[in-house]
Amino acid sequence: MIDLSKILAVSGMPGLYEMVANRADGAIVKSYETGQARFAPLRKHQFSLLETISIYTTEDSTPLSEIFQHMKNSDLPVPDASADQKSTIDYFQKILPDYDPDRVSIGDIKKVIKWYRFLNSKNLLKEKAEKEAGA
């Protein structure tokens, strides 16, 4: 299973972040893209740990870490996040055949692909056992 426990999405801020410090009125987050740390106030932003995000399926939901694992193990080329809608949906249906198209929008699918491509390019998609062994 892919470890996403330290990776955050912050509403109103592009990209993905690592939480550096937690404060009562917000958090200090560091951008994985630029490496810069900044304060994100709670009154303006919402924080989502990637490990808590799931994609709706016809039965229940599938954690993002499992979807990333399927993408990593697949021989299928990952489309660009700006690829046309049909090829993006076709790819996602192959990765997660039972996703619920009524509750999962094309924007959600593109965000999953964009996050995967970014994290993979930065070599941040470590499996939990692999990460613990390296610590």
C-alpha cells in the first residue's frame, strides 16, 4: 500500500504539501513543488490528507492509496491530466473498473491523475513497508 500519510491537499492553494507544523489557527505547510513553507490559516483553507481521500465505487469506495498502487503496478501509460476526456475516462475505467461515474466527475479523475503523475515524478509514491525499512 502506498503511504500518503504526510501529503496534504490545501483548498485554495495549487499543488500538494507536507505539514511542517500544526497551530491552533492553521498550519505551516511546505510545497512539494517549490520547497517553500508558508502559513495556511484555518479560516481560509481546508486541509485534506491524501490518505483520507477515497473514490466512490458502485459498492463503497476505494482509498486513493490503492488507486495509486494500481496505477503504479499497471503497464498502461498514465495519460496527461490535460488529455481528452474520453482517453482519461477509458484509462480510469481500466484502473478502477467499478468506479461510480454518477458520483465521480471528470475533474476528480483528472485530479487523481495529476496528483499521481506529480508524486511519481518526485519519487514520493513509497509503499508503507518500504518507507518504514528506510527509516
